[in-house]
Amino acid sequence: SGIFSGTLSWLFQQFDGSVPFNELVDLAWQQGLTEPDPRADLDGSDVMRKLVILARESGLDIEPDSVKVESLVPEELRSLSLDEFFDNGALLSEILQERLTKAQRDEQVLRYVARLEKNGKATVGVEALPREHALANLLPCDNIFAIESKWYKDNPLVIRGPGAGREVTAGAIQSDLNRLAGLF
């Protein structure tokens, strides 16, 4: 399991009910933490693709359409222009505020989680997690991979680090360019 989007990590780390979710999306967009159209982050497709890659690298034969993906973008906001999307963003907040209120009542936090079961079942979406859960305790923008197995059942093996922002993206591009330059 894990949090495979630095953008969604940042958003859910900030989302404590004091600021509406749509305003956090706007702030993340202004800071360059989202795709040019943040719906590309919010629809879960990027996280789904990363989960499929991870599953395939783990030896599972999985197709993108077999992953159950929860999009955070309400149907009525999907075909709007970017400006109209931001103007109508309160719809994002309404849905998530209800879930946040319930999670907080249960002393939990919301996170956008990718899960891969050993039987190949794959899901991507919002989950309420105990505050002490490995996936709940991140720095803003962190990605995290938690490996649970026979040996790591009660205390998963965790790999985590930054996953969004201009510097991280620039560093990844530079690394790829350096590797490509070494091929010629």
C-alpha cells in the first residue's frame, strides 16, 4: 500500500477542515504542486498508473481497467474549463468535508491510498486511517510505500520521500537526462 502522489499527499496533509478542500487545491495549483489542470491529479489516474507499474514489477499481470479508482472530481466538474472548475470547486469540498468529519470523530485522518493485495486486487482512493498508521504520518508532499508481508505484518517496511514540487521534478528530469546522455 502507499501514497503515490506528492500532490495528493500535500492536499490531505493540509486538509483538517480549517480550509475548504477546493481552496487547498487552488493553493497547491498556485504553488506548482499540481499538474497544470489539477483534475489530472484529483482523478486518481496517475496513482492508478503507478500502482499498475508496481504490480507488474512485482510479477502480477494487472491491467489499468482492473483497478478500482475513486476520482475526487465530481462528474459535473469534469468537462468544465479550468476557470469554471475553480469557480465551482466547492463541490469538491462538500463531499470530502463529510468524510473528514466522520474520520475526525473516529480520531482518524484521510489519505489518498493505493492498495495492492496479494490476490491482485488493486484499489485507489480515499481512506480513513488511524493517526499512528504509517501512511498517516508523512511530511507534506511525501510519497510512501508500505510493504506488508509475512515478515512485516505488524510493522510494515516503509520507503518514503518527497514526491511533488518543482525541485523534485527538476531533479528527476535531470537524472533521466544524465542517464540518457550515458547511452550515447
